[in-house]
Amino acid sequence: MSKAEERAQAAYPAWKNGIGDEFSSHSAYYGFIEGYHQAEEDLALTWEDINRIEIIIKDVYRDYPHGIEVKQFGMEVLNRFNKQKRKKND
């Protein structure tokens, strides 16, 4: 069972158990799964995202010439990437 199906069953237990309006529960159940899959696609990284991350990594190395902790480095790259992604989507 996929993660989407698990979440749909949790959200629509009446459909799983055959209780309630079968048509509306069935439609909602599969609509939930389709929406979940669409969200996964929307959030997936693209090759453009990878290129952007590579540039950000170089920028962070440049901005911290004396070094930076691994965790802090990763958080800095992630924060900059997310900030750029939000600007792109606005």
C-alpha cells in the first residue's frame, strides 16, 4: 500500500469499511490519492533546482572562507534554496 493510500484510508475510514454514501466517499477517497500524488510531483526537485542548489553551495563556501560546520552548512544551503523557491513562486 502506498503512502497516499494509507493517508486516504486514515482520512476516509467510512469508505474502507463500506459505511456511508458509497459514491461520495469513493470519490473523496480517490480524489485524496490523486491530490497526494500531484503534491508529490509539485514538490519534486527538478534539474533546474539542482543547478540552483549547486550555485548556492558555491555561494555558501564563498561566504564562509574559514569554514562552517556541516550541519550549519546544510541548513544555510537549504534556507537559501527555500527562500529562492518562494520568491520564484510568488
